[in-house]
Amino acid sequence: MKELGGGVEIVLAPPYTEIRRVVEEVTGSGVRVFAQHADPVEPGAVTGFMPLEGLKEAGVSGVILNHSEHRLKLADINSLVKKAAKLGLETLVCADEPETGAAVAALEPNYVAVEPPELIGTGISVSKAKPEVIIRSVELIRRVNSRVVILTGAGITDGQDVYSAIRYGTSGVLVASAIVKAKDPYSVIRDMAVSALKAVTGQ
Amino acid sequence: MKELGGGVEIVLAPPYTEIRRVVEEVTGSGVRVFAQHADPVEPGAVTGFMPLEGLKEAGVSGVILNHSEHRLKLADINSLVKKAAKLGLETLVCADEPETGAAVAALEPNYVAVEPPELIGTGISVSKAKPEVIIRSVELIRRVNSRVVILTGAGITDGQDVYSAIRYGTSGVLVASAIVKAKDPYSVIRDMAVSALKAVTGQ
Amino acid sequence: MKELGGGVEIVLAPPYTEIRRVVEEVTGSGVRVFAQHADPVEPGAVTGFMPLEGLKEAGVSGVILNHSEHRLKLADINSLVKKAAKLGLETLVCADEPETGAAVAALEPNYVAVEPPELIGTGISVSKAKPEVIIRSVELIRRVNSRVVILTGAGITDGQDVYSAIRYGTSGVLVASAIVKAKDPYSVIRDMAVSALKAVTGQ
Amino acid sequence: MKELGGGVEIVLAPPYTEIRRVVEEVTGSGVRVFAQHADPVEPGAVTGFMPLEGLKEAGVSGVILNHSEHRLKLADINSLVKKAAKLGLETLVCADEPETGAAVAALEPNYVAVEPPELIGTGISVSKAKPEVIIRSVELIRRVNSRVVILTGAGITDGQDVYSAIRYGTSGVLVASAIVKAKDPYSVIRDMAVSALKAVTGQ
């Protein structure tokens, strides 16, 4: 993605078992790796759970929390966000509605992503089907937190969806199905990245 | 409690099986009844769960959500707060820290109660041991929500604790052990209510 | 149901908030009341949870555990079955397959009910659609436990389903939708009870 | 461990993020790798969860289920055991008591391990403190299942504990703290393996 001139940040979020391989693969490319989740546990006798410390050791630079497929209790989101900051890990906290987006913004994570769950994996993008969710999310989140980076997601399919999401006031998107299930994932990512750059530079 | 002249609101939160009896007992007294919890389910095939609709039918006028002994996922707190409002039930949402207090305040419940879990049931009151938690809770919550009624709790033992909690900027307290385990629960409640009234009227 | 001559046992399992009212209503009738669930907690600081002790105090004579809509961890089923026995409460443990039916039978509850979850609430009865599940359940459970009372359920609609369930080797059924949603619940219960009696007496 | 002549089987269970590295390291050594847990989900939209398929792809030959630090619902243990068998993965199911050990044995896993949770991580071994738990576990499990391999664990500290566990009727042990926290893990493993061999060969 060198042709993008560093203007677009790409973060990958592989399953736990693939983190080390992906980190190794992207080292030096500017692409970063986040974990898909972290468990609210301390390192030690926590068989089959993943504490933030173990994820950091595996090489991630951040972690997704409260994904729509893996919701957390509010108190646990808060303690994980605080602990991640201490460990030097970034946090991207998901929310299902503008109101919960504002709620997690109060916890001071690095990123908030608002994704209407009913659109996730459908190919019907939030940018097209529910732009008002994006607009209202930005509005409610900014009342609570002026610094957090706002993302959106759910059904994001192509560059046009990314372009719209950014024009509606967010800084980028969360996307899975459209890339993972694509015949040519690289060209989908490239299309989205180029569109993101256009939206940001106002073209 | 007629001598308090209606200046102090008392809400009881009995276990599910006792709700109807308590509602019957307090009818006409001005005392209201809240449920201790509600499950994020719709009425129907939800064996052993309590939907808001079932609690309303049993006579409660509100519900406690996210108590420190019964934490909920953030998305569920939000959907329960919204549904309760539609059903005409009030919501009192608990939080463990000022930051999570601000987070739940963004969901627009009627009451937010911030209770440091390490003090709950100890007899060491938040008013004495951690007044800064109360002060900071009020500050963070008010940035997000100007209307929500702010309560505090954890270790509240007597009228003096209630007085302090109100003078630090909250509107009242959540209390369990100090009353339930008291030899004479009535006199503890009375002491707390009288102190609350003094604090509110600035005596 | 006096005309049944005591040959059929009827147990009701209302929601928590209705237990006391139902217990009062059926006292002296021979009908018993079970709770729909119990939480694996000790009485005390367990806001919004229902310990066995609280259910007993409300008047139940037993409890359903691990219902398909409210699955429990295996270790918790075991500790609840043991504690219920100490408290003088009967236990009816549900299972989804013959194998899990045998597993819970090893814990020595009073009743095991095997209910294929895909048929629950459908009106397509296990007796008609999956008699082999009933037959195999009885076979596997009896290898492990010779005394436990075996029930079945899922989609049970009328007396004929009850008759078949008993003829396939169980001692009775669990039923909800067919009665709760009936225009005339009493006549449905009566039909089922009469059919049960016929099946038992070999008519 | 070549000097053991293949008489002792050693299985390692690293955290998810380390599985691929450990598998690579032990390939050809006869040592096998199990996952610490698997989530009851199908591959797909299950962010931050680990399905059996993903673990198999990472190279494990089996999976621990229902560890005392990560209990599962009974229905999920059953479906995971069945699915693992289809995928060619072995299953080691933990239990907290002889009764729950018998219960999981009814599900036909490859291994059952009974570990009294109150001894886990204490250094007070089940072999010394509760030999009757081992003896009763073997007795109850064998009534239900004649083939399953029975293990025990909790507080296992040295070769003597392993020797006793095998002499009381099990086929081996689960151990974590005593090795992970040892100054010289290799010599602890070696001591345990040599003792196991002695116990098996009746020396």
C-alpha cells in the first residue's frame, strides 16, 4: 500500500492463533495488528482466556473490545481500556448504537466504532442504509469526548461505502466479510483505502 | 415516615419472589418498589428469566440495572433502559467508578449510582473512605447528562454517611447491609432519612 | 383433577414473581409448584439472583435446572442438585440429548427430562417426530441410574403425545406452549392427564 | 524424554497465541499439543472466539474442555466432544468431583480429569490430601464408561504425587503451577515422567 503515501492506516485483527504469524508478516510494512478481543483477567491461572499481557507479548499494538459478536460487561470494558493504556496498547471499543457509542467514549479509549448489529455481514452498508446512525453517533460521541477517533461499520462493501462513512464525519471503517469472503481481498482493501484517502483529502 | 413531610423518597428493592408482597404492603405509603435486576429478554420462552414486562405486572415502579453483584453487558443496559422508559418504569443504573458512571449517564436512565465495589458490604462508607469518588462522579456525570439523579453507595452505615454523600453533591444513597442486618432496621432507615432531609435543606 | 384419583402428578412452574400466589392457590389440591430455575449462589449479597433458599421460603417443593432456555454449567448443576437435596427440594434437570440426559442422571437428581431443543415450542412433538430420542434416552439413562424418574418434552401438544411418551418408557412430560397458549388450558391439561393415566394403567 | 522409551505420553497445553510455536517446536518429538479450551461456536462471524476448526488448523491434536478456570455448560461440552471426534481431535474433559467426572464420562470423551478446585495451584496434592476423591472418581466413572482414560490433578507437585495418583487407579495427571513456576521445569517434568513409568510398570 506504499502508493497511498502513508495517508491511510490499515489495522488487521486475526484470530488469536494467527496473531504471531500476521505480526511477523506485516513487520516493517506500516500495517499494524490488533487482537479481536481480550478477556478481563490477570495473567496466571486463567486457562483458555487471553489477558492483555499475553496479547502484547504476541506482538499486537492494540485490541478490539466489545465487538458485536463478543459483548463485554461495562465494568470490564472500563478496566480493560485503563489497563491497555498502562501496557501501551491501543483500544478500539465497539458499540451498537449512538448512545452506547457515547457511553464507551466516556471511558477514553483510542477508537470508538459504532456498528448497527442488524447490518453486520449483510452487505447492506450502514453508510447507505442508516447514514443517520453515523451522523448521530458523531454528534453524541463528540459531546462526551473531543479526541477519540470515531469509526463506523456494518455491511461496508466497497470504496463508496468507506467514502460516505468518512464524509458523514467518521475517520474510517471496520470491515470483515467484504474482505475475508472476497475473491481478491487485496483489490477490495485497495479500493477502500484509495476511497478513504479521497474522502479525507476532500476529492 | 410521615414526619418527613414527603421530603425524602424511599424505594425498596426486594428479591423477585417477595415483590408482590412488598408492593401490597407499601401501597398508599408513598414508598415505592424497584426490582433488583431485569434480564435482557422479551416475554415468552425465557424460562427462569425476568423480563421487564413481568416485573411491571408484579407491581414495581422501576428497576435496578447493572448492580455490582449483577453486572450487565453495555448493549443490554442500553436496551433495558430504553424499553423500561417505554413501559413507564424508572431505571437506576449502577456503576463501579466515576468513568463508568459517566458512561451509563449517556444512556439517559433516571438514576445513576456510583458504588466502589471494594467498599460494598464493608461498613466502611464511600462518604468517609473515598469522598473523591463521589466528587469526581458528580463532575464526570454532569458533563454528560445534566438531568440524571446521582446517587452513591457502598458501605453506607448511618445518617452521617448519608448527610456527607448529599453534601458532596449526590441526591441520595443505595444501602443494603446496614439496614438488612440491623437489629432495628426501622430506626436505621429513619436516621438516614432524617439526615438526608437535613442535608437537602442545608441544616 | 380429583377424578384422576391421584394417579397423575401435576407440577406447575410459574415465573419467580408469581410463585407465592400460585403456591397459595394450589395448597391442598395435590398440585405442587417448582421454580423455573435457581442460581448457583448462596443467600446474601446476590442482588437479582435467586438462591435455592429463597425459592424454598417462597413455598416451592422443587426446582427445574438447566432448562433449554437457561442452561447451566455442569459443576453448577451438580452443586445445586446436592444443595437442593439437603434443603428438602426436589430437582428436575433438563437435557438436550440422550447423552446429556445420562450425564445429568449421574448427578442423582429426582427427575431427568430430555427435550430436543429444535422441537421446543414448535407443536411438533418429540413423541411423533423423534421417538428414537425418547427410547435412546431411557436406555442411556438407565445404564447410569436405575431410580431417577425420566420425563421427556418438546412440542408436546395433546394427550396422544403424552400417551406415546409414556409408552416409549418415560414417566411423563414437560409442557409449556400447548397449555399456556391454549384457549382453554384446563381442558388441555385434563386431556393430557387422562391420557397419562391410560398409558400408565396400560389401557 | 527419549530415555522413557515411549512409555509416558506428554501433552502440552499452551495459550492460544503460542500454539503454533509450540507445535513447531515439538514436531517429531512424540510430545503432543492440546488447546486449553474451545468455544462452542462454528467458524465464521465469531470475533475473538476460538472454534475447534481454528485450533485444528493451528496444529493441536486435542483440546481441554471445562477446565476448572473455564467451566462450560453441559450441552456445550457434549456438542464440542462430538464435533471434536468428527474433526479427529481428542478431548480431555475436566470435572470438579467424582459425580461430575461420571457425568462427563457419559459423553464419551477420550480423557476425563477430576480435579478438586480447592487444591488447584496450592501445592497440596490431591494424591496426598484427598486420595478418596481419586478412588471414588475411578469407581463412579468406570460404572458409566469402561474405556475413557482417567486422569487426576490439583496441587500435583512432584513425582511422588504422580506415582500415587497412578497407583490409586488413574492413568496420569494434569499439572500446571508445579512446572510453570519451577526454576528448572525440565527436571520437574522428568521426575514426574520417571515416577509415572515406575507406577505403571509396578516398580
